[in-house]
Amino acid sequence: MPSTFMGLEIARRALAMSQLNLRVIAHNVANASTPGYSRQRAELIESPPIPYPSISRGAYPQQLGTGVDVDAIRRIRDEFLDEVIRYQTGSQGRNETVDAAIGQIELIFNEPGGEAIGAFLDDFFAAWQDLSNNPELISARASLREQTISLVREFERIDSGLKKLSEQQAKQLRIKVDEANTLARQIADLNIQISQVEGLGENPNDLLDQRDLLVEKLSEIIPVNTIEQLDGSMSVLIGGLRMVEMDHVNELEVIFVGDDPNHLMVRFENRNTPYLDESGILAGLIESREEVIPVF
């Protein structure tokens, strides 16, 4: 006859697993608004049975259940959706960057409006028309002179505004490259911690969430591909080149191309291969500076 203590042990395990499950649920509720957090789930399994001899079965023992046990606490996360989100985040970053540059250009030209370049051109040609009708009038000549000066000043204001906008884009490009390098270093640091925890046979769920959030932020700046390694670390690739490999980081830099101060290139340090892509904030900044902002 089985011991009464076995039944008590099964009940104790059931209570312990229920308590553990409640703790996981409480952790999910507490982090419902935490950026990057993934819902976790305690996966319960039958605990290993013990052999129990039986007279009716001869020498073959029966398997006597011992209750419930926890197999692991896992994140509920879809890797395919992660890839889709990262891709769309990069596209959104590029579109928002270009849209912001176009908005700044509209403010510089101030069209339509009474103080816009169109109004200055209308006044300029009206002064010419007035002068052609009354060439002998000194007032008509003076008016044309004043309208010409006003138009030239307006062109100078627009030119100055566009140059400042271009300089701002270049400055922002360097800031975003530094931000990308910082994110890459943080991912490398998390790679070490995650690898150590997984080496102990544990699931570093919260650390994995932090790393995925950093990768998502990085993908907004520059499109990335990721490869999960067997030791738990993540390799981050940009254009087929590895930016993060375990704890090593290949940082990006911004350089001038040739002697042209208006043409900047983003590349890996000590490499001549430029970064080329159609999504991400860096792509939006480069496109805005070289294609969207008019240069006189």
C-alpha cells in the first residue's frame, strides 16, 4: 500500500506549482506596459514517476505518479513577427525622416503666403511691367530697384535656410550613427550575460526581452538581420556584414566622399564598403540631404 506521505507530497507539489504559476501571471501583469516585454508562461509537466511493485504483475513494477513539475518558464514570442516588425520599423523610420525634411523645406519656402517667394516674384515682375509702361518715372525705377533687392534677399534667406537644414541633416546623421554604435555595444554586453545564464541551463527571459528591444531600436536606424547562436548570443548583420558577434562590435562611421562636402557616406570603420539601403533613419537622412533638399 502506498505511503500516505506520497499523497501529501503530490499535494505539496501541486500547491507549489500553482504558486509558481501565479507568480508568473503577476509578473506578466506588472510588466503589461513595459516596453519590449514578452508575456511568459510556466510550462508544467508530469514529474518523473517511481516504480511500484505489484503482485499481479510479477517482476514488472508499475509506474506510480508523483505529481506535477515545471519544465521551464518560456517567453511567448513569434520570431517571424519580430522580423516583420523590424522591417516595417526601418521603413517607418526612413519615411518619417524624409517627411520631416520635406516639412522643413515647406517652412523655408513658406508657400503659399504673402511673404513667400511667389509673392516677391509677382511684385518683381509687376515692377518691371510698371517700368515698361512708364519708363520716364523715377518712382517706377526706384520701385523696381527695391523689389529686386527684396527678391535677392528672399533668395539669400532661402539659400541660407536650405544650407542650415543640410547641415542639420549631416549632424543628425552623425548622432544616429553614434546611437547605432551605442545600441550595438549594449547588445554585445547582453550577449555575454545571456550566454552565461543559458550555460547554467536557465532561461534568461527578461534579458532576451531587453536584447530584442535594443535590436528593434537599432532596426529603426539601420536595417538589420539577426542570427541566434547555440550559446544564446545573437549575431547582428548589416548588409551581410556582422556588426555584432558575441561581445565584439564593428562600429559605423560617417565620412566625406572625396572632396565633396555635400556627399557623406556611412560605412564600417576601416572598410571602404558603404552602407546602402532604402530603409532606416540613416537612409532617410542620406536621401533627404542628397536628393530632397534642393541645392543652389
